[in-house]
Amino acid sequence: MFKRVLAALAAVGVVVCVALPTTAAAITLKLAHQWPQNEDDYVIATAQKFADEVEKRSGGDIKIRFFPAQSLVKAKDTHVALKSGAVDLAIYPYIYAAGAIPQMNLILLPGLWESHDDVYRFHNSQAWKELEAKAENYGFKTLAWIQIGGGFASGPKAIVAPEDVKGMKLRAAGKFMEYALQQAGASTVSMPSSDTYGAMQRSLLGGVLTSSSSLGAYRMYEVSKYYVSPEDYGVYYTIEPIAISMRTWERLSPEQQKIMVEAGKSVEPMALKGAKAEDARVAKLFADNGVDVQKLTEAEWKQWRDLFQKTAFPQFEEQVPGGKALLQKAVNAAP
């Protein structure tokens, strides 16, 4: 009956507009992370720009709601929440997923990269593509590459060469860095970055290696006499991308998936610029508070590289399934 009415109206020149269902309903996605929602932090600013781009490119059909400061999920459990779909999106240090994906230890393996530009180039490498495939098989997918650099804050002396750690008690970053420092004569302590201020204050630690952002946020300049900044060369780099749950990804339409990917790619140059600026900002913060700030020279960095290649690299090859082949691809990708 309805079709006959439409046909009759059309015959006499009446234009009829019929509302059709849209290809995809408007959605709000949950994005979790472990930090305060402070856009002075380049990582958070990058994520906010990503959310704005997604909303703009989707015409407002995709909105992203932030859940900061571990309010939705504990940081180290985020990969599990992504896998189950309890979290749609996250800014996530991928090293936390290394228990489930051992090959992820590669992104915190010291000696692979000497500068931020090296790290950024790595995300187009075959080694990274293999890690991405493992992540997607596990349950999450990378949308935007965000990287961080880190330095040494210390009390007794500046840590610019491997010989400087001998006899010191240090908080390192990751088990392969810890092993390398132990082989150089240091003793290492595993603790969250948030606990390092008190440990340095009470002289329970001689030095701390962690991200420049954490060193600044936890005011390590108040309990340190020396700081070695990664502005030119660094022994610590890792990544904390914007990731999406594969369960959420598979619910999106092809058009929505395209929007998410393009928005992610659009903010990556901003994130690289932010990472470099953060290293400089934190170095200035230490200097302004009377700390002796130094930078590694190329010759000093090569001493560290030699140490890591003799110690951390063989441990990675031995302990990580398929580690030898994966590491070789990563080394081949280096400039």
C-alpha cells in the first residue's frame, strides 16, 4: 500500500523525502590513561588533539571521553582491559604488556636507539610491524605513535659513562637495562617512579633512570645534584601509543576505521615535537633548581651501546621467543 501511495504522489510531481537509517550510529568511546588530564603534558595534549580530530572528521558522530589517573583501569592491567573491550582506547606504555607479549620487551631494550629521530623511524620498520601484528592478535591496535625519552638523575656523581655506575644503587628501566647496569657494577632496585623521590631523599638510591616527564613530575630536581639529559643522545627510550581495543575496532564501520587511522597519523608529528620539547623543558627545570645538567656526547653514547650489545642484547635473544631474529630486524632498521 505504502509503495502505491509513493508511486501516485510521484506521478503528480510531489517530491517525497524518506528518512533512511544512517550507516553508523553516533558513538562515545572510553579512553583510559594513568596520568592527570593536564594538557601541558605533551602526551595528553596529543591525545586530546586526536580526540578533536576524530570528532571533527566524523562530523560529531564519534566522541571520545577521557578517564585519566587510572580512574577506569589500573595502568598495568590496561592491555587486559583492551583485550576484553572493557576499555575502547588507551594511552598505554606498551612495555606493560610484555608479560603477555614477551617480544614487547624490544621497545625498552637499551642500545637500539640513540636519538628521538631513530625511535620515530623505527615505527616504519619490519620489526615494529611484527610487534603490531602480535598486539593485534592479542587484542589491541596502534592508532598513534607516541614516544618518550629519559635521563639519569643522581646524587653522588653524574652518570655519563658505564663506569660511573660502579658501586651505585640505581632504579633502572626494564629488566634488560637492569641486567646491563648490574654487569657494569651497579646494584639495581625495582620500584615505581612515584617512589623514587623518597628513596633518593633518604639516600636509599644513588640515581634514577626514568622518563624525563616522570623526573620532572616527581620533582627529582629537589633531591638530585646531577642530571644527564637525553636531548642529544639517550640510553632510555620507549613508546606509549594511543591504542584501540580490537573488539571496539571490529564494531566500527570501514568509514569510522578510516577516520580513526587518519586522525592517529595526523597527530604523530606533533607527538615527536612534543617529546623533544619535553626533554628540553625538564633539563631547564633541573638547571633552574641548581642541578648540574649535562648531555651525553656521541663518544659516551657509543660506550653505552657497546655495553648493551654485550649484555642486554644476548639476554633478549635468549629470553624472548624469536628474540634473535626480531632483534636482528630491529638492528637492521637502525641508521
